Amino acid sequence: VETVPKVPLIGRRCALVIGNNEYINVSKLTNAINDADDISAALKRMHFEVTTLKNVNYESLTKSLSDFKARTKDAEIILIYYAGHGMTYDSMSHLLPINAPHTNCVEDMLKYSISTNTILEGLDNSSTQVKLIFLDACRNKLPLNPCEKTPPKLSAQLRNNTAIVYATDDGTTANDGIARNGLFTGCLLKFIEIPNME
């Protein structure tokens, strides 16, 4: 029987954890599912209500995000973690579901990706004091070209009480790692359960 030490109750802690390995049209990953499993286990030990998604397509991912936001309106802490392929377009990070296309067309790629703005939309609830987003994904700029005359313009929307933690700098790739976890998540797992760290 596992004994979990008691912690002071501070309201609901809710987490959505996503790991994508099995991409259909682009290269598969090795450790994203391991990363999601291990982060989920750590968060459960920290008394989070955890929803874990694995190898999700665009339709499932967007619906899961919407459902998560709807049922966590009274949460005091919301955490979203993602491990999988990603990219940067117009200085904004995008997450790629497993059915993201292999294309050079901006509009097609944006149609099947999830931007950080989309993740943040609907999280501005007065009862949510802390919103944390961890993105273990590449942020490189793909060689995309507009398929229409006017390419879409995007702008990042800053939110209060929100922190986004990236595995890598804008325009660079993340390290999937050679052990069980990716480099970023492996380091995160070493410290995420240590209280009162600054």
C-alpha cells in the first residue's frame, strides 16, 4: 500500500498531460509517452486531478482541451503539459497532433496545429490563481509558404497569473533524449515534487 503524505488543502489542482509518439505523416518520437506517464505519476503524488492523453489526433486534442477547460473553472491551479512535435510560426509556438500533415503550406499546417493562444483561451477564470504550461516540444521554424495571397498573422496574447515553460529557445529543436525521458522532462522530474523551490 502506497502512503501519500498529507499536504495542506489549497483547492483543486487539475492537470492535462499529453504525450504524442506515433505520428502518421512526420517522424515518430521515442520518449513522449514515457514523459507523459512519468509527469502524470508525479502530479498525482502532488494531489493533482490528472487527465492523460496519448497519441491524440487534432480532433481529439481540441475536444479534450475544451472539456478540460469546462470542468476546471473552479480549480485553483491548472497545469497543462505537452510532449511531442511542435513548431513556431509568426513567433508563436504550435503543438502538432499525430495527424499533422507533412506540408509546406502555412494554412494547412495551422489548420492541424494547436497554438499557445488556443491553449490559453478560456483559462482566464477568476478562481484560477495559477496557470502553468510546460511544452516539451521543438520550436523551430518550418519552411512554410502561404498558399493564399495573404498569409495569416498571429499575435501572442499575454494572460495574468500564467507561466509558459518551454523546453527550448524560439527557433530551435528540443532534445528527445537517449534514456527513458527527454532532456527537458528528465530535468523537470528531478525537481517538480520539491516544495518551495524558487
